Amino acid sequence: MVAQPVQNKPKPCPICGAPTAPAGQKRGRRTGRMFILRKCGGCGFAFVEEPWTDYARIYDEAYYRGGGSDPLVDYEFEMSDPDRTIRRYEWAGIEKIVGSLAPGPVTWLDFGSGNGGLVRHLRARGYDHAFGHDHGAWAAKARAAGIPILDDSELELHAGTFDVITAIEVLEHVVDPLETLRRLRRMAKPGALLFVTTGNAAAAPGDLCTWAYVEPEIHVSYFTPKSLALAMTACGFEPFHPGRVLGWTDIIRFKLLKNLRVRRTNACERVMPWPFISRLLDRKYRFSAQPAGRAV
């Protein structure tokens, strides 16, 4: 008898367990490697089938200067000139949204805090119990600058103490989103707010690989609101949909300026009708349709 070739079994959805199907291929910017995407027919979650996991190379110094897999990243400028970086709009928007959903003094963890810009912004605004968590050289630079960025062991000492957890453009980088969300639940008090931002795959083009958000060397998980709500539920959060609350105008303002490769605030962008522009963009890309969560 002639041996038959072994067929690799298609990967099920890591969120809901339903079957997945190929969703195209896209070449990486740095490696030149072709990455295969898969998409769940149940919850709509999409993911890179065999992600690149050499994190020391992915998130090297070039990456944080915009010379890596994401040319729009610029941690160096954001760190050196926080008053003029357009990132300040995102920081202000997050503060407004969280303030409307979790008013009052709070203990706040910004998970995946990068260079600690949001934590620095919050501390300057009177959030004395705001902390970040991240790895790598820029987390070390933030700590050296006096920004309280917790390492893994320090973070575990704060388990169960946070009223607010933010994960801003983090989950799309994570190979195992459920593991990450379970970790965030361990950090949260009962009733704590989880606020995340990540691209909305439900608003992506039919050909997923033409979506600009698909950068498969760094973005490996793509959520629909349905799949993100299922993931939160599985990990001890009750999802809810705040909708377009105060603050989204600022966040979307930052997103557009970033994609236009504007780094500094300036007189021209300040006179633009941002409430109108942000509503149009949110209608198309549905940023604010993603759920938030409450720890149960």
C-alpha cells in the first residue's frame, strides 16, 4: 500500500472553536515572508496561521523609530516632545472615555504601555495610581525617566488591585488573546473596567489582505466586535458597548493624523472640523463598535 501524505488539519478558531478557512496571504515588510491568514466562519475572528515570533527582532530599536514592520511608529519623538506629538490627542481621548465609564479616583493599569506616554499623561493629570506594563528597551527608558512601568514580577504583586485596565492597540499583536485577557482579569478588581482599542475586522474589506491594518509580521489577531465580546466573556469580563462616547473624536483625530504621517500638532490640523470628520470615519471603520468589559 502506498502511504498517503499527511494532511495538516485546519486550525480551529482560537476564540470560539469553530472551523476556519484561508483568508488570503500577505508578504511581510521586513522578512519578505508570505504569511497565511485564516478567518472564522462563526465569530469572524481572523489570525495569522504561522506568526513570526522572534520578538527581539520584531520589536527592535528600528521598530520604535518607524524603521521596522510599522513605519508609522515613532516612540522616540513621542518621548522627547510629549506636548507637540499628535499622540497627545489619543491620550486625552482615552482619559475622557475612561473618566465617563469609571469616574472617581482609580488605580489604572495601561497594559502594553510602550514608552509610557499614556501613564505620564495620566500622572500629570492627577491619576496618582496609574501604572504601565511592558517589556524591552523603551519600557526601560520610561522607567529611567521616572514613569512607573511595572515588570512581570512587579505586576503580579498588583494582582486584583486595578479599577481600570487599558490595552491600547495591544490585542492585535498577541498570538494567544485569551491567555492575555485572562492575565488582565487576574489584575482586575471585581467590577473593574477593561477598555481596549483594536481594529474592527467587521469593517474590513471583503479581501482581508487589502485591509491596511493587516501587517502580518506584527498584527496577528483581528477582532470583530462579536469575537472580542466572546473572548472577554471567556476570560471573566462582561462585555458591553459604550458606543461613541466622549473621547472618540480625539482618538480618531490621532489615528487619521498618524496615517497621514503627521507627527506634530500644528495650526492647520487644529482648525479642522474634527467632530464631523471623526463621525464620518467612525461610520466607515466602526472603531467605537468594539466592546469594553467589566470584570465579573
